Amino acid sequence: MKKRLLFCFVALATTLMFVACDKDEPDQPAGEPLADNTLVYDGVTYEMIPFVEIYNDNLTMLNAFSKDTSADGQPKIMLDHFHIRSNNEYSDWNTTTNLAHPTGEEFYEIAFMGEVLTMVGHGSVNGAGGMIDGVEYENESVFNSGTLKITGENDGSGKVLVELDCVLKNGKTLKMKIRSEHTGMGE
């Protein structure tokens, strides 16, 4: 009888151990900083490949594509044509913008494409709007809260760091850290 009871406890402990190992854990632990070239949307983590193009002294463009692809071979999610502007009056370089309530000269336009998220959000002190997965937002931000931080120098090197940490109007969280050290495609 004692052997049988001991066997039952061992079997139960083994079963609990396997159940605990199979438990779905979030891809990105809460509170931990994002790794470079990572995007987390609604708790799912995507490795991203940055692509930087320098058009002139006033415009640098950043795209980032997920390594994960859809059945048709397209990136599951893509940061699309993110412009970093710099002119005599205002520069996006080395700024942090409150996405829900931009102030002063702040302006942003952020677009994502792919099967995971289709979103366009734009805002300035004069107004905001956009679309998330077909739902239009007129005269209001697509962001409940969050910040956009752009770090780098407008020196033509392609060195840029773009960090996004926000909650969208659809209630989902979106975090991103894209770092490029040169122009063109990077890893």
C-alpha cells in the first residue's frame, strides 16, 4: 500500500511538472527592456530587420520588417516608411513625443502593415487621427497613451534608435525598439 501511495505521488508530481513546463509564457517578460530590433504587439514578440535610407539632410526614412513571414512570404508585421525629419525650424532627432498629447512643434506619423497589425496614426498639437485594423479614428489619437523616442544624429551614417511604448485605442500594447548602425538593410 505504501509503495502504491508513493507511486501515485511521484506520478502526480511528474504530471504537474510537465503541465507547468507546457504553460504558455508571454514572449516578452514584463518590465524587461526590449532587445534591439524587437517589436512586441499584444504580447507576441517579433524579431525585426531594419532598413534605413537617407534622402537628404532633411529626411531619413526607416523601415523594419519582421523575420516571421505570412503564408504568402510577406513580413507578418512591418514598420512602414517612418520619416525622421530635420529642417531649420524643427528636428525629430533626439526627441521624445507623447503620442496621445503631442505639444508644441511635435508631429508624428507611424504606420504598420501586415497580417498582425494594419495601423496609421498621426498627430500634432493641432489634431490627430488614423486607423487601426479598419477602424477609423477622426480627430482623436489612435493611442490611449505612450511615447515615441528617436535617438541619433542627422549625419548621414544611418545610426538611429527608434523606441515606441504605447497602448492603442484597441486596448492592445505595442512596444518596439529598432536600432540601425548604417544605411541599407541591417540585422
